[in-house]
Amino acid sequence: MFIRFTIGRPDERSGSDEGLFTVAYRELNSASLAEYERDWLEELLAWFRKELKIPGPILRRDGNRRAICWFRESSKEVVSKAFELVVFLRERGYFVETHRTQLPGILVYEDGHQVAAKPLRKGRRYFKRAILEGKYDEK
């Protein structure tokens, strides 16, 4: 099972709703944070940079521009830290939605903590069936 947190605002790159890190870095760069909030957020984001590989080069490829990242729910510590970020953003006035799925889409990257996947387009059920049956792999 995979989990993703979003804010109801479209991301310029993927077209999907913005995720936690896009919003967290925007908050970090805003002038509205108190010093203790900025210190806490910097520390939390540094933890993520240390523990999670950023699949940037893969996501920047033309064919992967729609790909979005999902946490593996089995990665308990990472998900726990993500919930800390969710609480912080909710306290800052953001409406953060939680999404869970067994099939995030066509995988373009994966490691022990996360996957990046291109969402399946609506109405294209044959891809979903092929992926579930292990008959489709774009890698």
C-alpha cells in the first residue's frame, strides 16, 4: 500500500495536486515563519534529504514529467515524519488530503521508502489490469 499527501493546488510540473515537499519548501522560503518554526522545518527537511533519495533526474526526463511520488506505508519512520509535516502544514492553514492506493500508476522509480509513478489516465483500465497481472512494465 502507498500513501501520498497533497494540497488542493495543481503542481506546475506534473499537473497533479502539489505534494508535501513542494509546499514545505515554499513555506521555508516565505517570510511568515517564526524563527523556531523555520529551525524546526529546516531540521525536518534535512532529515528527509538524508533518509530519502531524491529521484530528480528520473522525474525530469520528458516521459516522466507527470510522475508523482508516493511513500510506502511499510516505511513506518518515513511516514511518521511525513505526518509531522502534515500537522505543521495544517497548522499553517493548508488543507492536506491523504491518499492511499495499491496501484499508484506506472512505476518509473522505486526504493525501500518510496515510488515515483505516472498516474494512470482515466478510462484506460487495460493498463491497470495489465499492471496488476504483471504483464506491463515500462522500465
